[in-house]
Amino acid sequence: MGAHLGSFEVLRAAARAIPGLDVAMVMYEENARKIKAALAAVNPAANQDIIALGRVGSMLEVRRRLHEGVMIGILSDRTLDNDATVRVSFLGRPALLPSGPFRIAALLRQPVIYMAGLYLGANRYRIQFEALADFSAIPAAAQKTAQSGAVLRYAAMLEKHCRATPYNWFNFFDFWQAADEVARREPRA
């Protein structure tokens, strides 16, 4: 399972160049539709590499693909309205990051690898992989704590890379707005 920043398409392109390495992206249905259309225009073969969340068999498909040895990527800095989140400090302000990708990894007893396909300019990329969490042997009683810890480590890694290469984090919504809303609703001491 993976979380990343930068170009996931460069990660998938690199995987296509390595014999035996397959990568599939997991994303919400609407995002999947838009990205599939864009990728189909560039590379029609890329369509089978996206698993849409929100379908009855989505997690079964993720599990099946993992058992086939496919590396699964998830955009772990995006949330929808009802997603479970963890409040973190990110770039100097509170932010809410989804716990769902880490919950999926825990349920499927998988390691999580932070992936970044960083654009360096002049058609050059640096691809990085960093171990983030390993849920393969965590007892059920400790999973929730381990998931929260993984979200905090993810936030720290994402922040480190955003500071080093700020134009590689693609974000098209007010990232901190949800955390500000939660803070306004919390009772004051």
C-alpha cells in the first residue's frame, strides 16, 4: 500500500519499465472517472491500473490485486466529507488527514510505503520510497493507535517533502478549512 506526493503517473510509468512490478491506484469514484479519462487520452492501457473506491467490491479488488503482488497506491492527503480523520500539524497549521488508507492497510495486514514522484524540472523526476508503517503483525487491540501513529508519520513525511519541493504537492481545495471548522466547533476550556 502506498501514500505519495508528486506525480503518480511517473510512478506508474517507472513500474511499467520494471519487469514484474505492477502498480494500481485506488481513488474515489469521481476522481477515478476524471483521471481515467485523462489517462485514456495519453495511454489507453493505463485504465486497468485504477481501482475506484465506493463500489461493493472495491476492497475485494484491492485485496485480490495485493495477493497478485500488485503495489497499491492511495492519495492519502485527500478526504471526503464523511471520512474518518486524524488532526495533525501540517505546514504550521492544524489539518485533518484521512485515516482510511491506513485502516485499509491494517485490515489487509499490509506494510505502507510512502511514495513520491518528484518533478525536478527539465523532464526529470526523482522517485522516492520510504517505509511508513507495517501492519502485518500488529495485534487487533493495537491497530487504532498504530493507524493514528502512521497518519502522524505520514504528515511529517509529506511536510518534509512539501518544504523541499513545494510545487510537487497538488492540492486543489482549502486543505486547512476542515480543521478550522472542527476547531471552531470544539468547546473551549
